[in-house]
Amino acid sequence: MKVTGSHLVPLDRARVYSMLQDPEVLAACMPGCEKLEKSGEDSYTMKMKMALAAISGQFDGKVSITDQNPPGSFRLLVEGTSKIGFMKGGGLLTLTTEGDATCVAYEGDVQVGGTLAAVGQRLIDATSKMMIKRFFEKLIAVQP
Amino acid sequence: MIAHPFDYLTPKSLPEALLLLADPDAKALAGGMSLIPMMKLRLAAPAKLVDLRGVPGLTSISEESGRLKIGALATHFDIESSRLVRAKCPLLAMAAAHIGDVQVRNMGTIGGSIAHADPAADYPAALQALEATISIAGVGGTRAVSAAEFFVDTFTTAVGPGELVVEVSVPVEAAGTGTSYQKCLQPASGFAIVGVAARLQAVSGNISMARIGVTGLSGCSFRANGVEALLESGSDPQAAAAAIANGIDANSDIHASAEYRLHLARVYAAKAIRAALAAAR
Amino acid sequence: MMIAIMRRAIAVTINGKRHSNEVEPRLLLIHYLRDVLGLTGPHIGCETSICGACTVLVNGKAIKSCTMFAVQANGADVLTIEGLASDGNLHPIQNAFWEEHGAQCGYCTPGMIMASKQLLDRNASPTEEEIRHGLEGNLCRCTGYQHIVNAVKSAAAKMGA
Amino acid sequence: MASVITEQEKLIGKGIKRKEDPRLITGTATYVDDMQLPGMHHACIVRSPYAAANIKSIDIKAALETPGVVAVYTGAAVKDVGPVPCGASLPGLRVPHHHILAQDRVYFVGHPVAVVVATDRYIARDGADLVEVDYDVLPAVADPEKALADGAPAVHPQWPDNVAFNFHQENGEVEKVFAEAEVVVKQRITSQRLIPSSMETRAVLAEYRSGEKALTIYSSSQIPHLLRTLVAGMLGVPEHKLRVVVPEVGGGFGSKLNVYAEEALMGWIAMKTGKPVKWIESRRENFLTTIHGRGHVDYYEIAAKKDGTITGIRLKLIQDLGAYHQLLTPAIPTLSVLMMPGLYRCQTICADIVGVFTNCVPTDAYRGAGRPEATHGIERMVDMLAAELKMDAAELRLKNFIQPGEFPFASATGLTYDSGDYAKPLKKALDIVNYMGLREQQRKARAEGRWMGIGMSTYGEICAFGPSPATPAGGWESASVRIEPSGKITVHTGVSPHGQGEETTFSQIVADELGVDFNDVVVLHGDTAIVQYGIGTFGSRGTAVGGTALYFALQELKAKIKRFGAMLLDTDSVVYEEGRCACRKTGNSVSLAEIAGASYRAMKLPPGTEPGMMATYFWEPPNFTFPFGAHIVVTEVDKETGVVTIQRYVAVDDCGKILNPLIVAGQVHGGVAQGIGQSLYEHGIYDDNGQLLTGEFMDYAIPKITMMPWIESEHTETPSPVNPLGVKGVGEAGTIGCSPAVVNSVVDALSPLGVRHLDMPLSPEKIWKVLQGGQA
């Protein structure tokens, strides 16, 4: 499932870029993220609790950042596995300046497997959009 | 097919139910039509289920000062077959009749359905168009929110932790009001690919009030204010319906791409508006 | 994840007979009927509440017994396919399914008949469209449904006569 | 209307209501999951969520510690069991070793990795959640054409090209015919993956009696005896120590014409633990791990003269096999090739199959098995040719049909069509719909801006599988008839009906042949300890082959009855009529019960005759049978939404002699429903990573009652000369005839827009895009 979209963050591009590379910021913004630990150069292990309507699941995952091209773009890959299935989302984030703010555009792919995929087909799109939206809402909120 | 173990609690009063639901591991069980399949697939695993069916007074359907008060535990069948609802708020009865199948409608409840807030459920479109009020009870008392405030996002409502939907209140339709719910259903699941509820007041074809509720199209049900404004300013139904998709980030899945969904929304909006107009005569 | 859960005492009247058992809260009504009581007429055909093979009547209403926990049926009156015939006489709907060849592999049949009963309880002389609408919650992969429609029509005619 | 038959009259040809039904309509039939054995355990299987991955480790400790969990087994424990057999042989076929539990690698989503055995099904499920499998995920490929591309991930690393086999067949001067053709029409046509979806999923219960060293496997299967032979081999159990019992079966449609890992696995667990063990497939597992059907990408070319004479057919067939071969996986597309000329006289054909591995569940026989794909191809191509030549589709068909005087007809693919009058059902169907009137209606509809379509298909089938040389495990069938001392009759048939109603039709045959009461006959099947070896129910063979075996057993028995009758009447000239033997001279007679009783008491025996009254017959059919028919479908396409509505469905099927019209109608309706499913709704969709996106009834739409049109079912009856009953078989006709008629109808509806082909399913969005001027 392809996901594309963009969100406006009212901060300058370099600041947004560095926030998006900051594990503490990522941990605070990723919905359900309970723990994010560095496991290598630009890669982290993650514990995440997903709670969506009645659906809930504890995910163990990885976050990795590649192809950094500051302050314009990088690739983000988030994957998690749990008893109820796995999720994998990755794509290119492109940052462009729009006035005083920065537009973060994303273009990527979301994959879901296991039981989650059995019933979730019609929900993957809406759900991933909502999670991304929540991420950016939190990103704006955490800015010092 | 087999759920995780859970404890089963049967409160006999609303305060008792709210007390039990204060536990973050507890989940309210009404008809169970959304929750139980999730539990069987182990996508949901609440440690405690609080069965609300022993709580008195939550199933009634009554008329009170120009509004219908529907208890949260009224089933879809209760609503579709209620003479009162069919006569005084036919849009709600029509939406109820579109849900799932007979067996689901016999068990599923309005409170359970809307609290789940599936982005493709049928009630939200009707409740948006009806400008319904939803009563939410908590330990601190009961508050009422409008449908527009209630449906926040995908599977997300204004119901806070430990709170419970207890009642849905909809207007008794005035003379000259016509309503219709038109749904394009996904053949496998029966969920709406898009569903549009139209509620119009018209005198000799001139629309004085238009309320359009939409479900299935995007992550959350919504009121199509643009369409409403066009209809109220005399725009022809087809042209007004075309505005339904404006600015909407439509869902996409194996059953309908975003582009096709947007198209269907226009088609079903026009159908709903035409049917509501015909009913208003 | 393993938690010790208290079993619950339930009493359910099934096909006119009262049954009392202690069950795990998570025990589905269909498993209670089939595995605990040996009423294997209702079947399991899916897990997403679509197929309707497990349909039984609870307090007169057709429900999918795979989407209800046995504890929820505490105190209820349940009718399964096994309780439909009385005194050894087939119910007119059962007879009509036989006469009209409404069953092939038979797996969906008990659920289909119970859903048909609900349909005819609520509408004694349904049109073809109403029959189809009323049986929407029951899948059959064998018959193409045409003989089922005929069976319900025929049962309605006989029951109304 | 059916009626209970008590008086003596011929029953063949009557719509007798079924013997099977009293137990089905009262909920008292016994399916596998209805059985409980003392001390029975339950198994739950842990399956791979990935389409391709190496298994790094499996931790079963937590599962084993769960109270109630009896055992947990992984691939290592069953390394030497199996493999899951492939019964098809083709030159150069690559056969991956198919273990019953994955060893160090998984090949498709749902691949079994471990099994948890527990005292109840709830605990088994809990235990399965606690098995920790660590995977190293590998790239996967789920599309057969992508799998053939350079650089595609290898499903099996030892075969980097993903090709399991190539198969070539040709007849006539193909190159010349195509070079000289006045018209050549080409089209890529797909037959999508379908999920058989029998309402009862697979179910296995195994019991081992260590004292007797005897294993019993109860399984929801179409082939009890073949299952026994093959599972005995997998487990190393002597065949006579394995009993397979197939109780009531809730539908199969080919998906249970197979031998699955779980059948051997439960047998193995029962032997290992000494306790009975039951496994019931969940619907989710059924979608992921029971075979799928179809999965074709076909490149067709058809050559013709300008007058419409078809001169050549060329086909490149890409078969999506999935990750393994199940019982008949690679053989299915070869059936498509056999059927590719359809009902047409054309003698020049060329076919190339490439069988391709993908990281998906295997494809195999699903209702029609290879023949719906072939019929869909040729019937679409004929319509496209008609459009190209601006000829009427019916006229073009009539022009190319094999004529009634040409039977037996040697087809271009080496078959001998038994009998037929192909114009007859087509003309009957055209009459029923008032074809000329319909075309007129269509002109008016188009003038009003409505997209109305008229589509037809004239299909042929290869049925009654079949002569043994052409069937992997033998194509004969067996029957035994025993007249008990009281005169009651017990039939044992080697076929394994599971909804087709042979307990009824076979009783009709017995009642007519022996002149006995229908209710005095019992037909038993599906238990290898009771029934002589048999082949099973599939390929529209139950009545045509199994019924014929019964017929011949009855003839032998009648001869014996007469010998005893003559002895009892002390005459040398007897007739046997209406259940009595009578002396031609004196008119004295004895009843069948008296004869049977005398045969068992055996106070006196006719010369050279054994005591008892039983006959067994194994019948080898000399040929397949070739049913045919014509379906006409009227559709309308909603211009706004692209939704296709079937306004009229007329099926005229010729399945040879009809034994029970009620049952035949049921078979046609059900077959058409599955054809409509494929045409309009069903599609097993895998994404690029091998995840099944249509993994439950929430996303995979089999037709519901509200989605089915009324089917007008009529027949012509051309007896088959292959068997004395004259029957041809009807189980698959509806499915085979349906899909091209529906698609032809919709293409016809949209032809003013320049549409010449659409691939199934004809989803509203696909049609809408066409209406927008986009690509189909």
C-alpha cells in the first residue's frame, strides 16, 4: 500500500531535519512508542504498543535512517513484529522550506502481514494516515 | 477463533459499570459485533469485559420534547423496526437497516457501533446529517456532544477512558423534511465503500435546509458542509453533490481506489439528495 | 499473558431443556453448544461473523453463535436446529428444504434453516427479494441459493395455509 | 415437485428428494469436528507470517510450560515423514521436497512451522501464541510473470529461474496455418487465483491403537482410498494398518481432492502421543493453506479465414503453481491444453505451458480444474474473432461446431469426443432468450444511452475422469452390491460424495435395476475399512464412472439372482422383473428376499455358484465423457458506477442422460454461482511480498444470496455411448459455461466504446475506468 502526503511544521528546515533524526524526538512522537534504543549507526530498536479501537498489540521493532541528505531528505524505515502480525513502513521524507515553516513530504510504502493483514485491508490506508498525522501533531507539540 | 482469556463482569447499574470501566484493562461489551471478531482473531485482548446488558434503561427508544432518545443498547434491529423511529426519524431507521445482516442487526447496538467508530460504519453518516447528540457518561457525570465532535478520527471518538456512550438523541423530523441514506457496499464485508446520508427541508423544490453526512470515504465520517451550502443556495443536486469530494483525502484499498471512492461519493451523494428531495414532497 | 480466570456458572435453556455448567468466560456459545453439550447441528464456517453456519435463535432472535460468548447467553432461551422438529415431525421449513433440494453438502443448512425461521417469524409471506435480504447473513457455496429461495417460498406457503 | 416413492415405478429421470437430507436438515449429520474421542487432544499449527524467510530459531519452551499443553513439535521432529506427495508426472518436472513442517526455510505465508498439542482447543491456541520463531525475511515473488523475469527472487534457491516445467503440445502445420491465415486475433487473457471456500474447512482427526498398531484417520476428503495409500507411505505405516474414514464432508470443489501435510501430521502425532488428536482448520488457515484454483496468464492467438472458419489456435500458458506441488498441481494446466479447441472442428493447435513457482500457496484442482480456463480462453477468442469479422457470435460458433455426424470425433489434442449435437443447446438457448428480439432490445437500449450486453458461451468439458492411462492414480471406479438375507440392499461405492447426492441417485439405479423399493437401499462410502478400493469424487466422475460400476455390479448380481431363482423354481427359464423371479412356463415366482435368504442358507446351490448374494465390479471407462452446453447472459452496466447487473441467465446444459433433474439443477445452479463468483467478485490477491490481501470472507467475496441472479436451467439430452447409463457428468458444467458468457456479455455491452476484452473479475472500478476511457 502506497502512502503519500505532507505536513507543515512551523520551524525552519534545519531544525526540523535534526529533530527528525533525534531518537528522543522520534520516541516521543511515534504513536505508542514506549522505548527507543540505539542499536547502531542511525538504527534503533523499539518497543511499541499499538492501540487502535479494540485492536491492541505489543510490537518489537527497528527504526533505521538512511540516505541522509541534510537538510533536504532522508529515508526512514520503521518495522515492528508482534503476535498479531507485522508492520513495515518506509519511505523518503523530503523537507522543503515554505515561508517560516517546513513542509515535510513523504512517499512510501506500508506493508502489513499476519493476522493484522487478514482483517485490516480496508483499514490500512486510513490507519496509517492517522498514525502519520498523530506523529506530526506530536512533533509540533514537542518543539521546545 | 479463540480469544485470549478475560474476566467477565456484569454490572447491574450505570455507576457500577463506570466504576468497572475505570480499570484501563477493562472494555465495555454491548452487542459485541465489532469487538468479538477482533478478540477471536486475537487482535484485541482486553483483560476484562464489562457486559452492559444488565444495566437497566439503556435499551429504550422514546420521544421527548421534539427528540427521539435512543438508548445506547438499542439494537440495530430495534431501531430499524421501531415504529417510532421509522415514523419520526426515518433516516436513522434506514441507516440501521443497512448494517451487516439480520443476525448482526439482532445483536449489534447503536452505542457499541458508534463507540467503535469504524470509518466505514453506517450510523455515523446518518448521525452527522441528523446533527445527533450523543450522551457520554463518566464517573463525574454525563455530558452531551454533537455528532461532529463525537467522531474524531479513524476509530477515535470523544469518548474518554472509562467513559461510556449511554444515549443518542436525534431530532423528530419536521414536516417537509426528506431523508435518505444511500450506500455502496463492499460485497464481501458489507461495509460501506461510501455511504451518504441526506436530510433536506424543501418547499416546492426549494431547499431551505440541507445536512449531508458521509461515511467510508475517508478516515472519519464528516458533514459535507460545502454540499449543504450549495444546496441551500439553490444549486442543482447534481452540481452540489459533485462538491462532496472537495478537499477530501480519500481512502484507498483493494476494493476501491481513492479516485473511484471520490467518484462514488459524488454519485451516491446525488442519489441520496434526489431520494431525500422526493421524500420531502 | 496466562491469567487464571474464574469459570462462571451459567444456566441456559436450550431446545426447552435447562442446562447448567461452569464455563470459561471466553468460551464461545458455538463451542458451548457443540463441545460441551454435544449439539453439533450448528457449524463453524468462519471466524469473522460472515458465514452464518452457526446461526441459532437466542430469545427468538437469530444470532451467530460464534460471535457470542456462552456467558452472554446466561439465562437465555436458545433454539438450535436440533430443537426445531417437534414430536418427531419435521418443521415445515425443514420439510421444504428437503422437498426443494435446498441442501447439498449440508454444512450451511442448519444455519440457513434457522435464519429462514427468523425470516418467516417476522414476515409470513416474503417476496423473493425479501427472502434474499433476510438470508444475506448466510453463505452457501453449493446451491447457488436458488433452491433455498424456493424452499423458503414453499415453507411460507405451507405455513400460511 | 419431489415426492416420496413407495410404489414400484421407474425412478431414473425423476426428481426424487434426497436420502441424504434428513440428517442434514435436522443437524444430526456427523462432520469431522462433530466427533469426540475419549482422551482426544487438539492441535494448533504455528504458521509463517512471511512468504519467504529462513528460520533462525524456534523457541518452544514457553508453549511447553503452558498447563494443558502436551507436546510441541517442529520441523526437526518430522524431518523423515513425508514428503507431501505430488501425483502428477511430467517430463523434466522439478519437484521440491515438501516436508510436512517447514525445515529451515518457509516458502509461503501460512507455511506450517510448528504444532502445539493440548488437552483442549483453547489451550492449543494459547500455546501456539507462545511459540517464538525467529525469521530472517527474504525477498519473495508472488506474480508468475514477475517470477519469470531476470533477477526475480528464487522461490527455491536451487532453481533460480523459478520454472518447474515446460510442456509443449501441437498438432497440424501450425506455422503454415498462421502464416497463411486471413485473420489472426491475439489476446492476453487471465484466469485469476480463486479460493475454493468450501463451507466446511479441512478437518482431521487421528486415532492410534497401539495394541493393534492400527491408525485411523478421519478427514474431510474427496478421496479416502488414495489418501490412505499416500498417507500410509508418508508415515511408513503398512497400508492395511491405516484406515481412512471420510464422514460427512461440507463441500470440497476440488480443494479436498488432495493429500495435505496436516493429514499425515495428525497421524504422526496420534502415533507419537498414543492419544487421538484433532485439527480443525480455521477459515484464515483455509484461505492461506488450502489449495487455490486457476492462476493463469494465457497468451492466445486464433487464426481464421474471412468466412469465419477457425484454422488454428496457439496458446502460451503461464501457470502460477505456488511454492510446491500439491497432489495434481502441475497436471491442471495440461487439462486446459486438452480442452483448448473447445467444441470447434479446428485441427491445428499449438500450446506451450510454463509452470512457475511463486511464494504463494499451491494452485490445484478447483471446480473445473483447467477446463474453465480453457473454455474461457477459446470462448473469449471466438467472440473477439466474431467482432473482428463483424459476424454474429452465434453464427460463428454454429459455423465451426463439430457436426452430429462426426462423432466419435478425434480432437486436435488427441481426445475422442464421445457424442454431441452442439448446435442443439445453443439454438435452444437462443430461442429461450428470443435472441433476435434481444438484439433489437439492445439497439433500443443503446439509443437510450444504456449499456446492455448479450453474451454467450458454448462450452465442452472433459468429464468422468477417466480412462486409467490418462489419470494419475487410476481412473476406474468400484461398486459392490450386497443383498442381505432379509432382502435389504447395501451398496458400497468407491466414490466419495460430499453434496452431489449419489446416495440418492445410486439408490434410484438399484431400485430400477432390481425392481426394489428405493428405501430398501443403503449406499455406503468413505470408509476404507468397509468399502473396497475406490478412486473418489472429482472431475464430474461420481455418477458417470461410479454409477456405471454399480450398474455392472447389478448386472452380475441379477445373473446370480436368476440362477438361484431358477433353482428355487426348478426351471431352466426365468425372468427377473419387479423384484421377483418368475418361471416363464409356469408363471410361478419367488421374491428377491426369498432368493437372498436361500442364497445365504445355502441348503442347495445352483451348479458352479457360490453361496451369498453379493457382486463387486471394478469398471474401467473406455473414454472420458464430453458434456457440452450453451449459456446466454444478459447484462447491463451502470454507467455511473460500473456495476454489472445480470438481468437474465439462461443455461442449456447437455450432461447426457439425466438421472435426477432436481439434483442436476442443483449442480448447475451451484456451478454457475462459482462461475459468477469468478466473473464478477472473486480474486485471491497477493501483494508483491506474498501477503494474501484477501485473507478472510471480509475481503474475499464469494457470492451471497443477494448477489445471485435467477438461473433459467434447461437441458438437451445426448446420451453418452461411453457408459450404459448414458450419463456424462454435471458437477462442473455450470462453472465452465459461466465465466465466458458473463464476460462476453459485458464486453458486448461496452463494445460501442471499443472494448474488446476485459479480465476477470469485472469489478465495478475496473469497468468504471473503462467507461472513463482508461485501460481495462
